Amino acid sequence: MSLKRILVFLIVLSLVVSVFVDISRISVENKYNTVETVADLYNFEKLASNTGSSIQDVLSKFKENGLKGVAVPEVTLNRLQEIGDISLHKLSDVENIYNLKDSTGNAALAEYLKNLNDSQKKVQKDYIVVATNDPKVYEFLKSSLAKRVPSNKLTVLKKGKNFAFIINEDMDTFADQGLGFNKDDLDMIKSLGFDIIPRIENYNGIKDKDIQSYIDLLKQYDVKTVIFGGNDVLGNPDKISYAASLFKKNGVAIGIIDTPMGKKLQAGTEKFAKFDDYRGAKIYGLSEAETDKYDVNGIVDRWYRSIIERDVRIVYIRAKVDTTKTAAFNMKQNISMLKDINNLAQYAGLNLGIVKPLSPIHQSKIIEILISLGVVAGGVLLLMLFGLKDKYSIILTILGVLSTAFLLLSKYNDLGVKAVALMSSIIYPSLAIGYFIEESKKIIENGDDSHYVRNSLSIFFKTVLISLIGGLIIAAIMADSKYMLKLDYFRGVKLSFIVPVVVYIAYYCYKVWGINTFKKLSDASIKILNTEIKIWHVLAVLVAGVIGVIYISRTGNSPVIKPTSIELKFRSLLEHYLVARPRTKEFLVGYPALILAIYAAKNKSKPLNFILGILASIGILSMPNTMSHVESVLKIALERTVISWIFGVIIGVVALIVVDFIIRYINKRKVIN
């Protein structure tokens, strides 16, 4: 058996295993199909205040219109001051009041100040002072602060029915730290029939019994999902395994906040999720500032895009309140947004209700090795296109299989998975590009008697199917809960967008222009350098440079050049009607260019075939990149790929027919003249 047949066999084996894994992944994703809309309790209180209604009435109205859950944050000192349960100041401010009035309105606090000397007052001037006359609030704070503040930093004061606390902490940070839940809030939400989603906050020095107290509270209110507040997860760093084990034992899932690629998750999230057997659901919500910034349509579009493109299943809603408008207007626009996102989710084939966490999915290392065989084989085939001899190809194949297997079986398995995915995103688009160049060369040199549309479509579909293999391999090798929940993600996006284009240019020069030795390369370079520069050359370079800058800056997870408003509206239109929005660079640029490039080859135009081929390569390599967004639903990624093919073919064929008609007409006119 020839080496090429062995390599093709390895690719087929890898593809079969990948398809099997991808089907299993789609099955898991199909069960992760319930979207839950969740309101932020404290934010919605602002809407209630604006409308003059009680929070109960506002939430009931939203429940009638499809709201499923309410997120309840922990109480903070700022929150208690806001609702009038405490007074909150720095000690220096309280001292000024005492000096002016010889009283603070709180006997316990006045007595404390009276007994301080000047030196003590100077040291404690920035200490936090909390005062209250409510015994219930006092007992709550006494218990909560004792857990969160070291005893040498906390002074508890009590005199009659007056209570106070002196806290040696920074006001700016500590006043917003969670202190536990107000059970009145939880009882109210439960009585209205909502799914309660507590926002638990971690704190330094948390003990096992404190974590158990949280679990007891969750069981009491039949909580199914928790969103962690603050910067880290419960128990971070030393108690994560204990906290997660209790969550797992009691069937409590965690909400994983959807963050942009490269941005940090809450500290300890991946570790917590791993110990909780990856029982999680992704959450997306706009901040209050973002909610104020965007219009209603913009907000709904961002919610919907997070559901479709990033597999978000909890839409975290903050009310949009415009103080220049009437109360009725504010209620109407917020209910309208809720209805819109619910309708769009159902249009996308998703259910509305209490969120179901993503079922755990992982791949064995044997499966990963079998999948990786296709990448090794594809890489060797790519090098063979450039003339690598069989004996070196055999050695490289053996070394590639052994080194990849070793990496995947070692403690660096994560690195191995990402490396295989990255190489697949580069190798298979490059192989597809190589096939396109081979076919172009045959047509240019030997001609083609077949119908130009049929021939173009044949080459088009074979090219994109080769590239698709790379996407299916990526989707399979990264079919793991941690990638699907975006606890980790594909790396090297820019490389996967640049390298295949470089391969295209190199292989076109090698195969079509015959630059296959250093001397020929040197001669071609000298010829180019000696070319007389014309204005159109300069303009062409400038245009190419601008296109290149835009192309590179628009790739990756944090593009430098953002989409224009017109492009965003066009995307929104496609998303709302097609759900699986095709990628613009594929159906509008790459695929039509691929079809036109074949036509250029038929007309013996190497320069035009080359230029259109560069544009075509952008569409070819974009397809595996779609699959590299593992947090997206694979079925939707496949649907958007097929839709891109269909749109690209239609646009390309129409352009092909028009161009052919124009060329025939021009040639006919030349003959007549």
C-alpha cells in the first residue's frame, strides 16, 4: 500500500471518529435547550420606584409576560443604608456630628466617641461606622460581620435599643461586600412563584460550617442554580473542593458568566466546575451602564446573539429606566424586551423555563489520539504537496503520531488538544487551497471542455468539503464540557487566519508559476524589483494593504476594527430570520471569489486566478474557524456553514454568468469592429 493511501486511510479513520463524537456532542447540546430569563431584584426595584408600584406588583406583571427567575444578591452595607435600615459613615464624619451636636442620635456610638482620646480618633478616622436602632438588623450584622471581619478589626457596641459597629476596613470596597441574604426577599420571591437564583459571595476566612449554612439555605428555597457574586467563587481558594462537592451532592448547578475571550473568569470558576462535574449553565447580561447606552433593539440583539452564538441559557435582565419618560413607557419597553427575547428564543427552537445545566461530556484519550491521526496525516500530505520525499514523509508520519500520542497521554493533555485543534484549523484549509490550485493549474494548462458553471461548482464543493474535515475534527477534539462552557477555549485564531493564506501564496508560486528553486525565487524577486512602477501598481498595493489591515484586525476574539452599524443591522436581520447567520466573509467574499477564480483559470488568466484565489482562501479557512468556537451550538455552526455555501454559490454563479455575458459581449463587439 502506498504512503498516500495510508495517509488517506488515517484521515478517513479520524473523520469517522470525529463524526461519531460530533453526533454525540449534538445530542448533549440538544438537551441543553431551555432558556431562562432572570431579573436582577435590586435593579428591578428601581423600575418599581420609577413606576410608583411595589416590587411585588412589578415582578408579577413580568411573570405574566414570561419572566422565569429572579436573581437575589446578598445584602451589603450600602444596600442597608439605601433602604434606611442603617446609617453608614466614616468615623471622622460621625465625630464631626458629635462635636457639633454633642450627640450622634445613637447612645452606644456617642458613648464610644466620648471615650476616645485624640490619638485614637486620628488612627480610626477612616474606620467604617454602622449604626442602627433595629434589633433584627443588629443581630443580622453581628452574625455576618463576625464571619467576615477579624475580631481585632471589629468592635460591637450596644446600649439600650441603640446598636453600632466600628469596622477597620476600607469603606470603598467593604461597603459593597455581600453579608448574607435577606430572607424577607427570598420569601417574597418564592411566594410569587419564581425560580430563585441567589448570588452568593465568597469571603476571606470562610469555614466549612459557613458553606454548609449556604447549602442549607439553598435547600430551604429549592434553589437549582447559583450565580456567584464578586470576583471569585464560593470557597476560593482553599475550600473550593468542599463547596463544589456539596453543590454536586445537592444537585445545584452554577451559572458561568459569559466573558469575552481572554478576559478572566471569576477566580476558581474552572476548578469549582470541575469538582461539580461541570454542572453549569452560561449567563449573559448587560451592565446597568450598557443597558442605559443601548436602545431596546440593541439590547435584545445582544441577548439573542449570546443565546445563538455563545450557547447562553440564562439571560440576566436589568431594567432599562428612562427618567425622562413616563412610568407607563418604562414598563412597556421593558416588558416588550422580555417578550421579544422569549419569542426569538422559541423561534430558534429553544424552550422557555427553568434552565437545565449542560450534561457533562468528555472524550477518552484514545478517542483524542484517533482524532489526531487525521491531523498528522493531513500535515504530511500538505508537505508532500511541496515535494517532500516519501522516505522523509514516512519518518515524519511516525514521529508525528508518536509525539502527538505522548502529548495527549501526558499531563499536558490540554496543550495537546489545543495544538491538534490549531493544526487542524491550518492544515485542512491549506489542503483545500492546494486542491483548488492543482485544479486551477490543470485548467490553465490543459483547458476544460466541460460547462464552466458545472465545473466551477464541482471544484467549489470538493474544496469546501476538504476544509470542512478540519472543522469536524476541531469540533470533536474539543467536545468537552470545559470548552463548551467556555471555561477554556481554542487558541491561535490569528494564526489560523494568516498561515493558510501564506500557504496559498507559496504554493501558487511553487505550482502555477513554477518557482520551485531558490534561483527561480531569486530571479522572480529581481524581476519584480526591476519592474517599472505605475500608478495603478501603487494603488493596487494600497488597496491590498488596507484590505490586509482590515482582515487581520477583524480576526480573533477581540477585533481592533469593530463592525459598522450597517453591518450590525445586516447581521441582526440575518440572525432574526435564519437563526444560523452565515458569515459575511464566506458567502459574500470567499465563496463567490472561489467560483470566479475557476472561471478566470478557464480564461487562462493567471493573475486574476491568483488574486481571486486569495479572496477565496479567506472563505475556505473561515469554515473551520466557525467550528473552533466550541461554546457555540455545533448544529447551528453546521447550519450556518451550509447556508453560507448556498448563499455563496448563488451569488457566485450569478456573478459568473454576468461576467461571462459581459466578456462574450465585449469579444463580440471586438469581432464586429
